Amino acid sequence: MNSIRVGIGVLGFVLVAGLAAPATATASAEPAFTVEEQRLERAVPQEILRRSGFDAVAPEFAEALDEARSYAQAHRIVVREGSALWRRAVDRAQGRGPVEGDLSRDDDRPLYWARLGMTREVRSWEPEFALGERGRAALLDALERTSRGQSDIHYHGKGMKRILVTGFDPFTLDRDVRISNPSGATALALDGTVIRTADGPARVETAVFPVRWQDFADGTVERTLRPYLPKVDLFATVSQGRVGRFDIERTNGAWRGGFPDNDNVSRTETIPVTDPASQPQWTSTTLPYEQIVAAGTGPFPVYDNTSVTEIPAGGTEAVVRPDGPTPGSTARAGGGGNYLSNEIAYRATLLRDRLGLHDTLPGGHVHTPVLQFGAGNTTEVTDPEFVRNRLDIIAQVRAIVTVAAGA
């Protein structure tokens, strides 16, 4: 190795990755791994990586990165390896390639923990050439985008509908670090697949988003979705919601409720968007919720959820409205709450509306059931019921999307 690898690095502000090297090198600082990255040292993440064959991802990435002799070369390596991680996770979920380890193929957690291993390597990397804070942040941004499928959305085939589905990373990891997110697993299972709808074949492309307030404020949702919403026939943002049920969230609210994200950061405020002067308090789904609810898509019941929490016009106290918001009210929670699941739904549907697509593009949010371990399992990283529940949720999301696309 010609580069020096130490556990240090400073995360600067995020900007779009460029190929110009940063102007100056910065002095070494104390280790600055994120809260998410620090969890990687726990026994459970290491077991998940080992039992999926993803434990070599970060070390091999580190070796590749150490071969970079310029910023441009480093950027190419990051893009290549980030994209390869996404494709590897998708291939594993869809049954392509050899099985490594004994975790079921449908597991989304190897992708999550392997990505964090890679971001740690970028954050601590000290190359021979000058790499400033902005340059390192741009490499991290490129790694995030490529390893989440956000730069791998491609539609092929004439006469085929186009569907865009998004999922999320695992979250509430300090409550239980074993957690998997069925929406992320669904994204891996559906990416690049063709489904047969009542209106013909449709190609599904997917991406996964972080559970971090700041990334959403920085515009990751809009940056990813804006090029594709004018071209697709349907979109669905998907996240984990309530126990034992699916919900089609009718209304989304412009409010962040403050629940801590994966970096244990809280935000309680109006959702920050561009052009806040024209920002509505509420946006609504255009998914065909009546048809979805009536279709019988799988073992879990599906609800048309119309409830919101609002401060009525002229009022000061928040109240729950089971039938949706009243005129002039201020949002405090959409049907999907006031966490990042509500926020991605709000941002995606607001973008749809600002692009003038409200009346022509079906889209909105689907909340899955909570993915639960088998009874009595409080320590093992997997069990048969856990796998069965995840596979059932994935299959039912696919069925819901199929109904929506053909409605």
C-alpha cells in the first residue's frame, strides 16, 4: 500500500461529485465516524456481513481505493465499487449468482452494513494527493448514490409501462440492531423486474434512501426522482409502517415530528423545500387506493388510511382528523405520521404536482407491516418466521404495484 489508512477524516458539506481535485489538503483530525458507522463494530452487524459473504466488501474496496493516484481516479473507483455493491445486492435478492453464507437471499441488511463499511473507508482514507473536505464529501455522495441504485434507474423495452418504487434502510437500530426493513428488501427484489399487469407488461426500477433528516433537506429525493417522474407511468414510495397491516396513505403533511434518525439527529420543523412560499401544508396520493384495497393482494389487510393530525385554521392545538385535513389547517402528521416515510411521500407527491403531473401520474405512499422476528427470538439475527414474513411482505408489495399499474 502506498497510501496511509488511518481512522480519521472530516465530513464536509455535500456537493455533487466533480472530477477536479480539491485545492488543498487539510490537517488530520480526530476520528469522525458517524453514529451509523460506529454501530458497525457491534457483533450483530459483523455476523450479518459474515453470514452473507459481504464481509469482504469494505476491505476489498479499501485496497482498490489505495490504488488511486488522483482524485479523478478515486472518483471512478468509488462509482464503480458503489454500483457493484448495488448490483451484487440485487443479484443476491433475485437469485442470481452463487449463494454465499447462510442468510436468506431476500435479506436487505448485508447491503446496509456493507455500505457503511465502505463509507468508513472513504472517511478515513488519506491518499498521497491532496484531498480536502469538499472532495471527500463528494466521494461519499457518489458512493451513497451508486450503492443505493439511485444512479442505476434504466428503462428498457418498447410498449412496456414504467414503474418506480423506492425503499428505505433499516432504522431504530439502537432499539434492536438486528432490524431489517422490508421496504429495502422489496426494492432489491423488484429492481429491473417485469411484472404482468391487467394493462400489459411493466418494468420496475427501484432505489433505496437513507433514514437521515439532513439527506432529505439536501434534496436527495428530488434529485433522484425528478428525471424520471415525467417518464414513468406510476411511482410508489414504500416504507415500514404498522404491525400486521398495509396502508395506502391518502394524505401527506409538511411537518417533521422530531423522531431521531439513524444518526440520532432530531428535526422538528416544517419540511424544508425549495420555494417555500408556494409550499402546501398537504399533498395527496394519486394511487388507485380503492382498487388496491379491494383487490385481495396477500395475507395482510390493506387499508385506505385517511387520518391526519392538524392544527385547525385559527386554532393552536393539534387534533386528529380521521377523514383528512380541514381547509386552512396546518400539518402536524400525515396519514403516515411525521417521520421520513411521510416526508418522502410528501416530497415525491409535491414534486409530481410541481411538475404538473397530478392529474396524469398515479403515485403515493405504501406502508408495509412491521417485519417481526419469530416469537421468543430476542438474540438471533434471523429465524424461519422472520424470513417468511419478509417474503410475504415483498410478494404483497409486488401485488399491490401490479394492481395499481393495471387499474
